[in-house]
Amino acid sequence: MSMERLVMHVDMDAFFASIEQRDHEEYREKPLIVGGLSGRGVVSTCSYEARRFGVHSAMPIVRARRLCPQGIFVEGDYANYKAVSQQIFAIFARYAPVVEPLSIDEAFLDLTGMELLMESPRAYAEKLKAEIREKTGLVASVGIAPNKFLAKLASDLEKPDGLVIITEQTKQAVLDPLPVGRIWGVGQKTAARLEALRIRTIGQLRRTPRERLVRAFGAHMADHLLALASGIDTRPVAPREPAKSIGKEVTFPTDIESAEAVERVLLALSEKVGYRLRRHGCKGRTVQLKLRLGDFRTYTRSRTLAEATCYDREIYETALAFYRALGVKQGIRLLGISVSGFDTSGAISLFHEEARKENLYAAIDAIKKRFGEQGITKAQLLKKRDEDKDNGDEV
């Protein structure tokens, strides 16, 4: 008989804003908005006082100012946030043998088999929350459940300062009344398609015949939706091994010919690689381009940069220079970009321009975390996205 799993999800409440309020007495109990302050900036996060005015992460700063003109707007200090994150993850490591980071301010902890070491799961979570508050002055919300999906859902149910436990016995009572948008992987488009089928709650989804969902979404997605609607998630909590490189490549069903199309694909690949580097908290010095022609001849070009990077623009410019230097005159079957030679020191430049870059990309990543990797992209990629879907795999 297999041991019942016990998974904890810890999510820091309004992380960037809470650090600013901790460090600046004049910001406390005030509507505080952290994000890019330019006309095109977006909200990275905001305090709960600001949320009462309808402000939320990923919102354009211009709209946040309209909703909350009395708010305090700050650009933020990403280097400070990263240092605090390292403190918090050091605490996590003392509470569980396996920790899976999700982002700078949240993680899964696998507590399976640790029941004998704790008075109760609730008491253990309360102890963890108290230590985080004592060591950092910050508040965390915690969810505990038999799997990752339910644990993450639980941590969000009673924010801020929440502690929710879902068991096998209580999971359906918790899930059934919730909107389908609370299911992992259900974004606005999928929710709208479910709404068209008159499926609005997780309970309604769970009771929908599989055949009906297969007709609407295909077998793979139908099974995914039904499993999560029943609170079933078999994904393990897995620590992330240090990657030797981070990359992305795409193979086209029909060779692409135009330089414009190639450059759009390189930009999209650079965007994805940059985002994944930042999610792993690392920068790399070596950028590599992989290019395969229609006749299967393959070229790779790499360059070691003077400074390690995790920024889309620098990765793109390097890869683009490789492509142009190759002078390819025939159809391309595959393109790939990877970054290696990681600098894991986490050092952040003190120069103002570098700090602005850190904060800009922190805001971009906040949008991607909220809406998925397609939540924000470069204008050049929007122009012919529909055409690209026809010509090649989405990158």
C-alpha cells in the first residue's frame, strides 16, 4: 500500500510590496504599487491596501494611477527582493527534504512520510509561517493537500496570511463550487469554451461526460480537466537540478524562407529563453544558435559574452548576428537558441541602467506568471502570429 502524499505550497503575500512596506515605515498600511513607472510600465505587485481599489499585478501603471490616484508608486529594488527570497528558501530547506521552487516567492514542499516529526500538519505550517515572519518580517500563505494542484489552490483560498488544509475526504466539497478558471491550465480561452458548453463550476465539469469534453477539446485535454476536477494530480514534487543550459528550438513542418520570418522566430525564441533563465534565477555567458536547413545540414554558432545575461534583447541580438553572418539562402527546417555558462553568483550590477533592466523584466515576468508565457510579447511577434501558426510550430 503506497504512502499517502502530503504536499505543502507556500506563497508569500504581495511579496515585493510587503518588503517595501517592511523597509519603509511611511509605506505601511498605505496603497503601495510596485512596478515600471514609465508610460508603458506595468504593476509587478501591489499591497492589499491598493487591491481594494481594483489594482492588481500585470495591470498597466497608467490604469493603476487612474484607479488609485492616492497610491504610492515605486519602481522597486529587485536585488533586495532576490536576497529576501534566498532567506526564505533557506527556511524551506529546514522544513522539508524536497523543495520545488516555482518562482522567487513560492515553492512546493514535500512532507510525505514526515508525519511522525510533526504534531500535526497544521501545527507544522503554523511553525513555518511564524519562522518566516520572525526572520523576515513577512507574511506567507500556506496550503496543504495530497497533491500539488490542491496544495496550490489551498494556499490561495484565504489570502493574506492563509492556512488551508484540503484532504481526500474534503477535496470535492472545496472544489465543486469553485469556477473552472481555478483549474491549473484553464486560461481565459478555455474558460470561455467551457462557458459555451454551460460549464461554469468545477463540480459541473466533473459531472460532464468525457465524450462531450473529448469532442470539444480532444482526449488529452479532456482527461487533464476531468482529473483535476476530481482533485487528482500525480505530478511529483521535484527539486530543480541545476541546468547546464537553457534553450528552446522549433522544427517547422514546411521550411521557412524569408529573413523576416526567421527574425520573428529568433525573437520569440529569445523571449522564451530569457524568461526561463530569469525563472531559474540565473544568467549565462554563452549564447548558441542552432540552424538546420531543409537538406538537414546543421550549423551551430556560439559566442561567450563579456557579461552574463538573462535579457531577451541581448540574446536576440547575438543570435540574429549569427544568422545574418551565415548568409543562408535556402529554406530553414529548424531554429534553436540556448544559453549556457551560467553565472550563479546572483550579483546585480549597481549601475542605474542595469537596475532599470532588472525591474523592467521583473514586471514582464509578473505578467507571464499571471497569464502564461503568451501574456506579454514583443509587438513584432503580434503582427503575423496567426500566419506563423500556419507555417510552423508555435514557439
